[in-house]
Amino acid sequence: MNRALVPLVVSDLIEGRPVRWVPTNRLVGDYDGRDRTLQIFNADPKDQRRLLDEIDKQRGPLEQAAGGPLVIIFHSVKQSTERYADFVRYFVRPRGIEMPEAVAPSAEIYVDAEDASGPHRRPSAVAA
């Protein structure tokens, strides 16, 4: 998984809520993890612990793709509507994005096969 997919995977984990990397022009101050900060919208305080628990179930692969520990900022439904209405309105909800088990395909399932155009990963005969 690459960094660009992290917000979509997180959104899928938390019931399709809008998620994005914090735009760099909107951050005030400097802190560790600034470039790994996710905004989660339409998350009222009563739901935030449950949503964070869902994210934590996949935190390892998410942080690997992000390049380090994630920083999560929740915005309530009221804040999302008042301050971020355009983003929330036009957010494309992901459907069925699967969390990859690993960043690279497993050697047990895929094998390298070389031809004139170079090496390629193909399903192994055992996996078929």
C-alpha cells in the first residue's frame, strides 16, 4: 500500500467517513508527525474512541505506508459542516478497499517470472 491510499483505507475502516491528510497550508506550528496527520470528519466525541479502536486494528500497515506513527485529528459533525463543508460534501466514499496483508506480495502466493520485457510477479501454480 502506498501513502496516498491511507486516507481511503482509514475511511473504509470507519464507516466511510471523510478522511484526508492535513493540507500543509492549513497547519499552524511545527510538531513531530506533522506530515503524517490525518483529519477525520463527521466524528462526534461519543464515536471517537470506537473509531480509533477500528483504526488501531490496522495501525501497523497504515503506519508503514505513512512512514511513521499516525497523528489523528477528529472533527465533529458540527465542525465538519461549519468549517470543512466543501471537502465533506465532495468526498468520494471508498467501497471495498481491502487492507493489504503486506506491502509486497507473498512469495508463497506469487513467483517471479522473467520474460523478454523483464521480471514480473505471477500467481504460483500452488496458489491457483
